[in-house]
Amino acid sequence: MSRRRGSTITEVMLASSISTIVLFAGVGTFLVGMRSWIRGQASVDALNGSQRAVRVISNELREAMSLVIAGDGRTVTYQKPLKDANGNFVTPMQTDGFTRTISVSGAGVLTMTAQGQTRTLAKGLVLTDGGIPYNPFSAVNASLTRSLTVKLVSSQTGPMNSNVLSRVRETLYLRNVPQLSR
């Protein structure tokens, strides 16, 4: 007479419970990891957009001859020096006659306007940093602007519609200020 060995209902229930706990722990870990990855990706996207915009502003303003920052710190108006056909600066130094602007709108869009053409440099900028308003453009000396600090805080939507902030700050030193070039 052979005896069959089987599992009791208690053993089956215990194995099912352990399997369910392990499965839920694995899925929970996966979801937490995905949420972190999405938040990190949103942070990288926000940082890349801000850094790219600051790089364009830096390249544009380093050649500026004159620069005026609006009272609200959101707009920079500047002129560049005149260049000859070979791309060399004309001496004595004089402006090319075009007034250009870089500005941040209330909607958080950073634009550059030159010779009637407007180019969007960045979107999703916020004008408060931790609830405190800031000026995207600021200078140490208002009478003769030799350097300019550009600060951009951008917001990107992260997981579960949370906002991920990115901050970029750079001080630019102008090379073509006429009083310094003589």
C-alpha cells in the first residue's frame, strides 16, 4: 500500500502568502525606482535647458559694447561692436547700430530679439526661487556694466505632477566695453 504525500491547506496558504509578500515588495521597489528615475530625468531636462540658455546668453553678451539692465532685472538691452567683412572688429570701436534684447516674460519664456527676429532660448522659467522673487539679470555697478550675473531657475514637471527646480547662475565679464578697450 502506497501512501501519497501532499501539501496541507496550511502549507499552501503559507507559501501563497510568502509569494504575495515577495511580489508586492518587488513591485513596490520597482515603482519607487521608476519615480526616482522620472524625477531625476525631469531635473536633468530642466538643468540642460537652463544651461543651454545661459551658454547662448554668455556667448552673445561677452561681445557687447554697451549693456543696460531694466529696473525689474528681467530685460537686458545691448549693442555689439561693428565688424568688417572678415569678422574683425572695426577700430576705433563703434556699435553696429542694432539694439538687441534678452528678456524673461512673466510666463517664464526667455527670448532673444536681434534685428527684428525673436528666438526662444528657454521655457518653464520661474521668477521666484524658494518663494523669493529674484532678478534673472543683475550687475554690480549700474553706471558702467563690466560684468553681469545671469541666474535662471527653471521648473519641470516631475512624478505625480510635482515641480522639479533647476538653478543655473553664471557671472559674465564683458570684453568690449569701450572704456576698458582703449
